[in-house]
Amino acid sequence: QVQLVESGGGLVQAGGSLRLSCTASGRTFSSYLMAWFRQAPGKERDFVAAITGSGGTTYYADSVKGRFTISRDNAKNTVYLQMNSLEPEDTAVYYCAARWPGYSRNYHDYQTWGQGTQVTVSS
């Protein structure tokens, strides 16, 4: 089983960009579908984006499509979330998650989670 550590969160003005990283331990990283979720205060944890083990297929929530890009580097055991054109509504704690096998948008289906990184977008 992998362990996950996120980094890259911070404070940014609306319209700005951030890149989140999630680095995994373990030798089977490329076997896992990787995803990003986010949770704003008082709200449920929402799906943001996911990427298959090979990196060949990506999935996005409608709210971030065209603004966010998920990618992975299996040689570095790392998955990224490039976030552009950030909006105050994107403010949340962002979590990296791993799942095997298959794709899901339901956070209950993910076996492994990082500790989260705060993203705050000011207006």
C-alpha cells in the first residue's frame, strides 16, 4: 500500500495559479489510479480530478474542467494538479488519494489518503 504526502498549497489571488504535488512511497505507484479531492469548511469532500496508472486517461469535475490539469510522473512516484484561473470558490483543503482498481468519483472508494494541503484564493 502506498503512503501519500501533498505539497504546494498556499494563498493566491483570484486569477492566479498553483501547482500541487503528491508524492507516494512504495514500489507499485503506477498500479494505482490517483485522484485529487477537495473539502471546503462545512462541506463534503468533492471529486476534482483523477488519472489512470499509465497517465493515459484523465477525468475532471465540471467545475474545474479547462482550468485544472492532472498529470503524473511514475518515475518520480508523483502526481500533480496544475490549477489555473483560480477562483475564490476553489478555496479548500486539497487531498490526494489512491485507488486500486478502477476509476471512481466517490471518496468512499479510495483506500489511501494524504494529509491534505490548504489552498486559499482571495478575491
